[in-house]
Amino acid sequence: MPIKGTREGGLWLIDEEVYGSYLAPRLGRDYVPNVIFSCPRQMSEIPGFSEGAPDDILNSMANPRPFGGLRAAPVLLLLLFLAPLFARSAPAAERDDAALVAALRAGDHVLYFRHAATDWAQNDQVRQAGDWQSCDGAKMRQLSDAGRMTAQLIGLAIRTLAIPVGEVLSSEYCRAAETARLMGLGDVRTTTEIMNLRSQDYVGGHDAAVKNARALLARPPAPATNRIMVGHGNLMRAATGQYTDEAGAVVVRPDPGSDLGFAFVALVTPQDWLRLAEAFSGEK
């Protein structure tokens, strides 16, 4: 079943009726039917979907094709932009995207990502230290299929933009560590220095958890690289004063002269990464 869309200003929009009757039941979450993807050429339909079980649909990712500077399966692109709207990102008029990309290519920044989209039908059951490492959905909330695809595509966009990455750190929670690995930006080191505040008592309490995260945000990365941190929204808010939906990132620059030891640079959504990759992939 091809899914038809309309092109508006370089963006493909999915028909809400098609979304509600066909995609939503298969994705299993209340996604907002919004932008599918930015497309560099005219197309009349999005291939890759057929009637069948959800797993069959989610696995119909064969035949990667060019996407601006990216190569990604149409289904990956579709699922990324069916994610919830990330309205907290700064409007384009307020942010110089070219300057942001140039700054990230120069290094010396820290990108704190909230883990990608999860299955909210699952619940965390932490009864002792280390329980959060479980990748069993019966014990801890895990990434959804859409979240896994989103993490891969964000990593692809960052690589396409030639943004240098040095250290990749993650919370020990399975959903955060899996997000970091799927991004494919380097070897992942898990640490309790990035901790979900719901488990703060295992790392010395709220203040200690926030202090640990701020120390990582304030520590300069290796020269000419950026540090990636993957963690949780509650710690992001407490440590930086910023907040994103799942898979969003807050970008900071270590600054010993600031009160927190780092300066806020930008909030970047999954949609932003893909737009940046399309716009700036050919530039160095």
C-alpha cells in the first residue's frame, strides 16, 4: 500500500486520514501526523509499505536511496518525522544554522541527547542498583522500533555533517545505552555519572547526580572533537535548565567563566538534524 503525501515548500506531509487508519495502529503510539521528510526531488508517493503485521512493516527498510547528502531507507525517514513534535527547538529565524554547524565541526562542544523514543506501555522497576541495565521490557522501559530507527538516522545525519565526535558517554539505562550505540558515533562508555533522577538515591541523591552531569558538561572534550552524552530528560532539565522530548539534544560549550561551567548553545530536534544534513552536507 503506497502512502501518498503532498509536497509543500520542500516538505512532504502525510494525509491525516491515512495516518489514523493505517500508520497509527501499526506504530502503536499516538504520533502526530506532521512532516514526513524534506525531499530534494519531486515524488508522488512513498514506497516501502505493504499490508501486513507491524513487524513486517517496520522491517520493510530495504533499498536505501539518495536523500540529499544522506542515504537512508524511506521508512526510516518516515518514522523519524512521525515522532512527536519538538516545538521547544529554537525557530530558524532565531538560530543561525550555518554558524551552529560550523561551531560543531570545529569541536569543543558537548551534545547531551535524551534517549530516543520509548515504549510507554512499559514501566521501570528498579528495586536495587543495576536493575536499570536490564533490556527486558517486562522490567524496564525500552526503546520503541521508531526510537531505534530515529537514533540510527540522527547518527547518520551527524556523520554526514562531518561533525567530529570523540567521547561517547551514556547512562547505564538500557534505553540510553542502546540509543548511543545505534547512533554509531563511536565506542560507548556507560556511566552512573549520567543518571535518571528517579534512581538518584543510588548515586548519592539529587544534588550529586546533577553535580556529576554538570561536571561532564563543563569538561572540555578532546581537542577538535565533541562529546556525546545520552541520558534522561529529568537530568537534562536539572543540570542545564533546558528540556527536550525524546531524542532531542541540548548543545553546550564548556565555559569556565560561566556559573555552571558551560554555556547554552542550542536545542536540536531529530528533525533539525536531518534538515541540517540536507542543507550543509556538501560543505566543509
